[in-house]
Amino acid sequence: MLAIYSQFLQVAFNQATATNLSALTDNEISHDKCTRFLSARDYTGKDLWQLVKPTVRRLSAQTTDLKLLIIDDHIQEKAHSKVNGLIAWHFDHSKRRCLKGINQVSALYYVSDYSIPVSFDFVIKDQIIKDKKTGKQKRKSSETKNDKFRRIVSQSVSNQLAIDFVLADSWYNGKANMLHLNDLNLKFVLPLNDNHGVALSLEDKKAGRYERVDSLPLEEGSVYDVYVKGVAFPLRLCQQVFTNKDSSQGIIYLVSNELSLSYEAMTTIYQKRWKVEEHHRSIKTNFNYGKSPAHSIRTQINHCFAVLYATFDWECLSKRLGHNHYALKRKIYINALKNAWREVSDMRLQVATPIGEALAA
């Protein structure tokens, strides 16, 4: 059923309902069989790992290229769904406002140009507390996204996943995460916030002389060995200037616990973090991530799990056929339109219509 439901997600262009799956299979798969699959048990990151492990092992053994574990979260807006803990209000930093929806933490493994989801978790707001400012009740998660970050990394190490670098965005650049990664002997490249305190030498660190990173006279193209406040070991720092879509310029500060990295290596490695953004866009656009009418937390999570498995399978298919996710989806769509065109043309052979007469003329 997982394979059947995942293939249904790959070909569906509207709501991923049990009714539509049943109709697609000429009722061979009943509506009830589909709903029983989604509600039978809880699927977790461990289940996903067992499914992708053979492919990950094969790809990582066949290459000497960098193997990257990229962790990030995304929000799937569900504006018209009922709040239930999984579907809750979350602050979206990209849109700078709160959205009602699902907040998923993703772990993507990038190897040999394959982007493979290897684990996942969800921010479930399972506690109801009183807001100190408004006095109103609101939901809160008993576990932070940074807690989930550290657990996913630890599980990846337990799974013996070959990792050269861990990448994440600024949400996960806290000292607890840096210390955790370093304790696991994992290298990382992470961005720093503008107000991060940095000491330029061990002497400055011991004396408590820290400066905001955005106040330092850093040169683009250069690297510096520094100490970040709260982190005992030295880090390599660089400043990268980039141009936004609106032609404005921005600055990002990157740090790594690998002190041998050059500026070019650090920036090139961190550019690969964008692969997880492409992954999130694809699951939403191509695989009906947010288009399930499932109601319970379990069935909603299991639908999302099936989406990740469908995405993994699609990634393997796209690499073997030499097309990206969107090109394959478009091919399916065009073929569906051709079949619909032929079906309507056959109908017109049975009855006369104004369009049919015009086409014949």
C-alpha cells in the first residue's frame, strides 16, 4: 500500500483523496483500504531510513565526492484546516508572519548529485499555555526544533551515515548545536547571525573581549580563525557578499570547525544547502504534500511520510532518465491531456456538437 499510495501521489494533480485513488485503480483499491493504511500505525524517520538505506549505502560507497547532511524545516500552510497540535500557528521567517499549517524538520542527504530524504520530524504543539502578554491560551511544543536537530544528527550517526559536513540555516546556529556536532566528530558549515559575539584570538576569548561579527573589519575572500562566544574550540570564519533578486546586496557570515577550509571551499560547500529548499519546493509542488484531506495527526503525518518516499523514488527515476522532477511531472501532465483530448474526440464521433462541427470544417 505504501508503494501504491506513493505512486498515486506522483501522478495526482488535485486533492490526494482515498476516493480518487480508488477510482484510479477501478476500485481495486477500496476507499477503506486506503484510509486503513494511513491510520494503521505511526511512520517515523526510522521507517524512512530503512527504505532509503540500500540506495544511500550504494551511492556513498561509489563516490569520493562530498557527502552532506542538510537539515532545515519548512511550513506547509493549511489555512482552512482545524488546529490539532500538528496543524498549528508557526512563525515563517521567509514571509515574516505567522502561518497556520504543518512545520516539518527535514534531513536531506546530498551525495553524487542525489538529494535523498533520510529522516524527518514534526513540530507538534502539544502543550497549552497562557501567553504572558495577552493572557490568552496558545499552543507550545514540548520539544524545540533545535532539540529535533540534535536528535536527527545523533540518529544519523547511529545509522552510520557517511557525513563529511552538516549544513543548516541560521535557525540552527546556536552554541548547543555546534558543541553537539563537534562532540560527534562531525564537521559543519553554519551561518552566524550579525550579532554573534566573536573573539579574534584565544587571548581575547580568555579576557572576554567579544565583538559583534558585523562590526569586524572582514574582507571578502579571506578566512579568519576566531572564537564564537560560548564555543570552546576555534572556528574558521568568512564573510560572503551576495546579490539578491532585487539587485540589493547582502552579507552572510559562515563558520566551520574544519580549520583547513579555504574561502572558496566554505562558500562552495554552503551553497549546497539550497538543495533542501529545492526538496521542500518539490514535495509541495509535485507530490501533493499539502493536498490531503486527512484529519487526524497520525493520518496527516503518514501522508507526509508517503510524500517523502514518493519524492525519494522520483529522485532516483529522474536521475536515471536524465530529467528533473518538474520535467517528469510535466511529461505526465501532457500525456494526461493527450489522453483526455482523444477521449473527448471519441465522444464527439457519437454526437454532434458545435465544437465538433467547427473542428471538422
